[in-house]
Amino acid sequence: MTSTDRPTVRITGPADLLALIPFGLGYQPHSSLVLIVLHETSGIRFGASLSLPGTDEDLQPLRAGLDQVTAKIDSEPGVYVTLAGYGPAEPVQRAVSVATQALHAAGVPTGAVLRVADGRFWHLDCDDPDCCPPEGTSFDPATSPVTAAAVFAGVVAESSRDALAASLAPVTGPARDTMIAATVRSCAFLLELLESAASADGSDPDTALDTPVGRALQGAARTYLTQAMDSYRAGQPIDDEHAATLTVLLDIDSVRDFAAQAATSEPWQLQLWTDLVRRAEPRFSTAPASLLALTAMQTGRMALARVALQRALDADPEYRLAQLLTATIDAGIDPTTVTQLLAG
């Protein structure tokens, strides 16, 4: 297995599938209905997690989510969906019934239907006590080879979706104060350089990047970014001055696009972009957040990608790369295809 490969695991039963789900989502689901879309020969296509409805009156959000999921499922032969409801019996059964109806109405077959709670799982589609005991079946994800493969590959699962979002929370206190000051200095330097380039060339400041000085700046910025990547590859985070300068330089489209072309599924890239997302000033968080999403997508960590993209769109709802990546996830494009598109 190379550093850019995702782990390949063999699912031998429900316990292995349940061990895999948190790593696929990026967090441990709670009060959720998880849909795993599989193919008979090629394995898992993608997964989605929807909140359990509290009552019959709360079903509309679930139905809307199911509509989005079913719209992304290929109708080719061999595709089916396994359902896993996390929580008490009544809300799980309610969600499973609605989901089963929606999937069958869309012509999508279902596989196993499970409920998970307190370290046990129940087969909701089986009433044979010999293979599906009514008291459920205990399982320990820590002992599954799926968990071992995920840990070996550096894949992590947060305790909840809120914990996943918190992992990208902005730095605070003295660390924030230092980044603010460093970002102000970087902005002032870049602005002065571009204004000087425009003045010397007799051009408008808005087109200063097209001047010789502007093009030299973009080349230097790519070198600066490459140096940062080399540092993280070696396990050495960059200092605040370097980080602040990068967040400002990534506001230049050509520099951001260079970073996007270099994006891979290597763990150090996740660390790099997570670090910059947390340290960036809100005005300059869109590019690092989008690049984190792009890297997360290539590792199959779609939940992390969505959290990062929401962070980018909160800062700038019109940010084109974040919009495109969100549409890519919504369309169900798999991580391998994302990687191939970048390589092309």
C-alpha cells in the first residue's frame, strides 16, 4: 500500500460493515440512518447519513434527504443499498420504513437492514432467531480487521459530526492575535508590491498580476507553497508568518489552482490544509478550506469535505471552487474519479 492509496478491506459480514461506517463518514453516527450504496462486484460506491425523525410529523427532512440520495444512485444492475439505523428501536424503525419505501419506489433494491445501539446490532429484515437473535448480536469494532486497516492507513473517525466540525475550529487567544498581525503584514506587503508593479507598467492595479512583476510574484508564490508542502511532508508545521503569507497568496487564483493540482490523499496534506483553515483569517479561509475539501474527497472522507466546504461558503457564498466541489459531492462522484480528473 502506497501513501496515496486508500485502504482496501474485505467486508465479511454486518460487524465489518458497521466497523467501516464511522471511518467512511469521518465520525461515529448517532441518532442517524446511514445508507451504504454498494455494487455486487465492485463494493461500496458511497454512503450518506440522515438524522432520525423524532415523530411522524418530523419525516419531511428525512424524505428530502432520501430524494437527494436516490437521485445519485446509478440504476445499473447489481447496485443495492444497505441500511443501518443508529438509535432506539422506534425512531429507527420509522426511518427504515420510510427509506425502504423510497428506495423501492426508485427501483433500488435493499440489502441488509440493521439497527445499532449499545454495542449490539439487530437484523430488522430477518425474524429467524437462529441467525438473527431477537436480543441482537454483540460486536466490537476495535477487533475488526476493518478498523486495523483504517488505523494503519491513518484514517480517523471523530466521536460525532459536531466533533468533526470542531476539529476545524479557528485558533483563538494568542495564536489568533499572532496570525492577525502576520496577515496584516502580508496583505500590506502584497498590496504595495502590486501597486508598484502597476505604477511601473502604467497599468491598472486590478491587472497588476499580468505585469512582469506580477508574474514573477506568482512564480515565487508557487515556490513558497512548495516549500510549505515539503515542510509538512517532513512532519514540520510552518510558523505563523509563513502560514499567514500562504493564506494571502492562495487568494490568487493561479496559486490556488497550483495547489489544487498538487492535492493528493496523503495524510500530510490533510494536516497542511487543516492547519491553514484553522489559522486563516475569515477573509482568507475560502481557499484553504476548499483545498482541504479537495484532499478529503480523495481520501473518501466526504463528511470532512462537506464541513470544510461549508466553512468556505460561510466565508464567501459565491466562491466558485467551493460551489463546484459541493456539486461534485452532491452528484455522487467517487474519490477515484476526483483524483483522475486532477491528474488529467
